[in-house]
Amino acid sequence: MLLKLDDPALIFWHAGGNFGDVWRPMQAYRNQYILGLEHALRTVPAMASWSVTLAQLPQSIYYGNSTTLSEDGALYGQLTRLNFSIASRDPNGVALGRESLKVPVVACPDLAFLLGPAQAMTDPAVDVLLLIRNDKEGNMSSGAVEALAARILGPHSLSFNVTDWPYGSDYITNRPQEMYTELAELRWQLGLRMISNGKVLITNRLHATVIGALLGVPTFYYDSLAFEGYSKVRGTIHLARTSSEACTESALRSWHVTGESEAESAEAALHRAVKHLQLRSRAHSQAHRLANGD
């Protein structure tokens, strides 16, 4: 439970898993760690005068259960020795954390934006890549998404592929640090390869949206709304657009993330993808005619 700490100590928690009750087992682990560290600071004589800060790196904060929210707020309100703070990547999370969790919350864009512009790993294999959640944050099965895409894209003879991030056993703990670094690089390269496969990306995954933007792939994103009021993707893009010099409107526009990128649903995103590809095809045809003097 306890790390080998020095005084003063600054501990960073990486993002992922979402803060709140969407993925409650992860939150239960966080709470257990917080309680254990607070208890040690209160009871271990050698740590009596220590200053320890635990900083949660940018997260989405969401609670669908008001009882769970109150319980967590009460837990953090009991902290007297541990300095605990959260960075939220969306405006709703900032407000919820400050008002209900009673801990310092700062607004901070998702750290994936720091990766900066990237190069495509392969030429597009399909017109439209749909990278859609198939976990409990999603609200459509893969079969339903395929049927919807076929209905909207088929009449325009546009090819597509429906996929999601692969799941594996790479979350095993107690690995050497260099293995985590290697794993992170491998996952980044995998994400680049997957998203490079489409001329256009449609997704309800946050980091697929960010990677699509960094690759310069025209991206249409939406929130699956599996949980009421949980606008993780839209909220994160909005906060990045309004709070970071690195993610200004002009920067995001150069990455093909504009107001037109945001859709209300998978169906709306598909219709926008069709419009985009049609306009792109017309532009290419016109450029070809001009180049040939037609």
C-alpha cells in the first residue's frame, strides 16, 4: 500500500478509469489508497511531520449515484494530513469536484494532446473507420453500428470498418518501469495504425478523437450517452479548446476538429462523414480538371 516516500512527497496518479462511479472498482481502489496513506500520516511516528500531496492527473469526473457521490465527498472531507487534488479534463467535472467532492480541482486538458501532431502509419484502407465503444459506456452493439453504417454509407458506395480498441492482459501490475514505457509506446503505435486506416474517423472514444485530431484525420465524434449527463468527449474537447494555448481553436481546426466535428449520435456523425467525403471528392475532381486544363 505504501510507497517508499521522502519528505516532502508529491505522488501523481495517472489518468484512466474515470473518477466516480462509472468504473467503481477502480474508484474503490483509489479510495482505499487514500485512506491508507492518510492513516499512515496520522499514525506512523516517522511520518508525523511529513508533507504529502497526492495529485490526480486529468480525469473525467462523473457520478450517476448521488449516494456514492456523498460518500466519496464525506471521505475526502475527513482528510487532515494528506493533500489531495484532482485535475479535471472537462468543465462538468471541475464544477462537480469543487461543489460535491470538496477537494481542490483544476481544469487541465487531457494529457494526450501533449503528444503533438503525428504521422499516419499506413494509407487508408476504407472510407470510414468507426471506432466505437463496445463496453458499458457504449450504447450500441457492434452489429447495430454495422447495420446503421451499411444503411447510410451503402447507397453512396462508401466502404467502412467497425472496430474498437483491443483488450488484452497488458494491465498486469508489478512490472519493471521500462516495460510500462515500452508498453505505452506500443499502444500509441497501435492507435496510430488503427486510426490511419480510415479516410474519415467516427468515434465515441475520447482518445480516438484526440489521436484522430493529432493525425489530421477528419474526425466526427459523439458521446454515447449511456449515462445521463456524461458528455466526456464533448466536454474534454471544449475544455481543451478554451483553456490551453496548445489546443486553441486554430490549432484544433488545423487538426480537423471544428464545430462540425461534434455530432449528437452515430447516425448524425455518419451523415456528416458522407457530406465531408462528397465535398472532398468534388474538390479532388475539380483540382484534377484544372491541372489538366479542362
